[in-house]
Amino acid sequence: MAKILSQDEIDALLTTVSSGNATPNEESFEDDKLRSILSYDFKHPNRVSKDQIRTLENMHDNFAGHYGSTLSAIMRTIVDVDLVSVDQITYSEFIMSLVTPSCTYTFSATPLEAVCLVDFNPTLTFSFVDRMFGGNGKILETERELTGIERSVMTRLANKLYIDLEQAWENIVRIQVENKSFETNPQFIQVVPPGETVVVVSFQIKLFQSTGLLTICYPYVSLEPIITKLSAQNWIDATKKKNLESDRQINRYNINAVTAEISAQLLTTNIRMREFLQLQVNDIIPSDTKINEDISVYVNHRKKFIARPGLSGKKRAIQVINHFEEEKLEVEN
């Protein structure tokens, strides 16, 4: 029921409003303390949810492990690749964060629609080049563009990255990565408008004493068609399905390598020991098995199939018609 104000309360309220000296209510202070205020920037909306960001983190964390193993094999030394962060910022902010001259590649990842980017930090780039040409991966403080030979070395590492990236995305969607271009000035790379939201995945790579950043940029327009698949439940289900398929292939490979002895038993009979000892050439042993009856097929001396004898061309053969099911003996308690 609504509270009805008395005339004295109405006069006091009008006096307070006219004087402008309103006494703050204690309850309003308590409400302000309990109320949590979150800032929201309408220029930089979070178009990717936390659950989807977490899925991208898990996926690229697996990628970091695979790419670290790939780089270790190429460099012939231990290379650590660690996932640093997965952020969503504007494309202009991402371009401004890159160093000039840079080692930046653009690539397409079908069915992702937009062009994506991968950038190697200059410190990391020259450490890789130094190691590939027999050095110890020392830090080179230099600001210059890559030569043709150095560029071919980094292109090889980028192609290896594309292979590992395809494997990392396999649990969500099968992508086909294709290299598009190589740029040394990030300002010339305009794959999306400056205000477009992009998802930036940063990795820290450590080679000997040198440490550098590897950055992969996905425009939101490229993730939009498959954004609903970037959920934790889909990631778990796809991982389980992949493990089952992997186990199935391993079992098939192991079975194919097994050799087994197969024999077909055409007939059986029972004779006495005295008759067996008196057997001579041209003696005839009668059998209870009829010519039109099925025979048993043994695999490693265990009965597995039911078959029929016959001919295949000019060769004797058997035709498997059924599996043999062993009778289960019930043990009475």
C-alpha cells in the first residue's frame, strides 16, 4: 500500500527542495557501497564472450606446445613457446603495437572469411636467423629489413606455423591455411577497417637468452561464422571424439601387424587306440560329418567362424558364413 504524506511532511519536503539543502539519506550511501559499477566503452565493445575467449586460450595453448616442439626440432635446441594472453582490441591499436620494420605475414584460413595476420618480433626474428646459420641465437640489436635469404628462412618457419595452426583448429573446425603476403611495414596492411574488433593471441618465445613475441591476429569478421562453435562444451566433445578416433586408428594399426594361424577343420571322428596303431596305407576312416554340413574355422587354435567348404576357381576354399559364439557357462552359486 502506498504511503500517504501528511501536510507537515509535504511542507517540509517543499522547503527542502526550495532551499537546495537536501540531507542525504543513509540508505542511499549503503546502496552506493553495495552497487558495483562497471565501465563500458561503446567504442570498444566486447564482441567475444569470456567462454569463447577461454576456448581460444585452450586451443592456442595446445598450439603453443606443438609449435614449440616444431621449433625445437628445427633449431636443434630447446625452444619454449608460452601463451601470454588472448585480447580483443581494435585493429588500429593492434597495428600501432607492431614494430617497424617488422616480419608480418598475412594468411587466409578457409572457411574463415577475412585475412588473418601473424607477426614475429624483430628480436625473435634475428635470433632465429642467427641460430639457423650456426650461431647461438644471440640477441641482435638492429633495425633493418630482412634480406632475401633471411626472408626465406622465416617463410619456412611461418609455413611450419600454419601446419600446427591447422591441427590446433581441428577440434573446432577444419581450416586450410594459405600464405598471402609478407610485409615489413604494418601500416601498409589493411585487412579490415581501423575500428574493427580483432582477437589478438600473444605468445612468448624463448631461445637461449633472447625472448620475443609471436602474435596472431584474427579479425572478428573471420570468427563470426563459427563463433557459436567456440564454446567449452564443443571443445570438450570434439577433444573426446578426436581421442576416440585416434585410439581406433592405433588399434587398427596394431591389429594389421599381427600374424595369426588360420585352419579349417573339415571332419572329425573317433577311433580306438588299437585301430589307430593298426592303420596302414589305403585304409579308410569313416566320419560322422556329412558333405553338406558346415565346418569350423580356427584362429590360433580357437574356434572363431562357421564356414562351408568349396572351390574358388581351381583352388580349394572356404566361405565364412557366420561368427562362432562361445557359450557362456553360468556358475551356480
